[in-house]
Amino acid sequence: MKLIPLLIGGILGLAAGAASAMVMAGMVGSGIRLSGDVNVENWQSDWTIGSATANPWTRARIARHGLLALTKEEAVYFTRASDDDGKPLTEACTYRVSGTAMPALWWSVTLYDGDSRLPPNTDKALSYDLTKAAAEGDADAWSFTVSPAHPAEGGWVSSRAADKFDLTLRLYKPSAALLSDPEATLPAPSVERLSCGGQGS
């Protein structure tokens, strides 16, 4: 009789472990983004990405989605899923993302949906980067709009068909100062909510 509770406990433990691994790897639900070991004004990162010290859930997510695979010396990644007021980013709202010169050779900001995938739209406007900022006139004081519809002017990242989403800031060839003290070095981009559902913020 003692064997039955042990078997039940073992089966439940295996099921719980498998379920948590699938969620953390992004195979079920939205899964985990980054560990948040580094947090600069709600832009979160994990310096273990791309290294042997990455936890198994981070490795599983990298393997499944093909994201965030470079070492920190090659690139660092920050994700953010909320606006400046702490509210979740959603397709229903329009945002202005703005920032200054980044401590890296090149940078980009890309929008991903709740499943860590590019939204299934045909707008061809899912990322904004240093090249676009420079082409628009000022790579040291840049901004772009995140919205489901193309704005009248300026840079644009489309959130159409994204539902709830997050933004990933990639910094390629980051400076030594950023790696040693990210909180003091990264000029965290602002994510200002402008309106929601036709209403002002």
C-alpha cells in the first residue's frame, strides 16, 4: 500500500516538472522572457545568455525560438513588457519610444508578441534601429511610434496582430562600461503611452 502514494507522488512530480519546463521554454503560454538579473528602468536582461552558466530554461527557450544566442561580449539583450506607467504593452494602445545614443556599436528595437514571435502581419515594420535613426536625422536623440496603424510621420514599429507584446533592445558590441555597470551606463529608452482605443493617455 505504501507503494501507491509513492507512485502517485512520482507521477505528479514528473508532470509538474514537465509542465513548468514547457512553460519556461515558451512551448506553452508566453513563457519566461529574461531572468531580470539586470534591470534598468524595467528593461530587463540576463548576462548569462549565450554562456555555459545559463540556466536550463533559458537554454531551452533559446533552442526553441532561436533568440538571444550570442554572448554578452557580442551582444546584450534587454526586454520590456510595460510602458513608463508600468502598464502592459498592448496592440490597443499607441506608444512613443524614445532614447539617446546607445553604448554599443549598433542597436535595434524589435517587437515580439506574447509567444515571443514576430506578429503575423505584413507591415514590414517590426523593428527600429540605429541605421533608421541616423537616416531620419539624429541617432543621438531618436524616437518612433509603436501602433497598429502607420502614423502620419516619423519612424514606426507595427503592433498590428500583436495583442500583448514586448520590446527587445539589442545592443551589438556593447561597451565595456555597459557590461561592468549596466544600471549606470544604459540610457534606458522611454516607452510613453500616447493613447488607447482612440482615447488619450
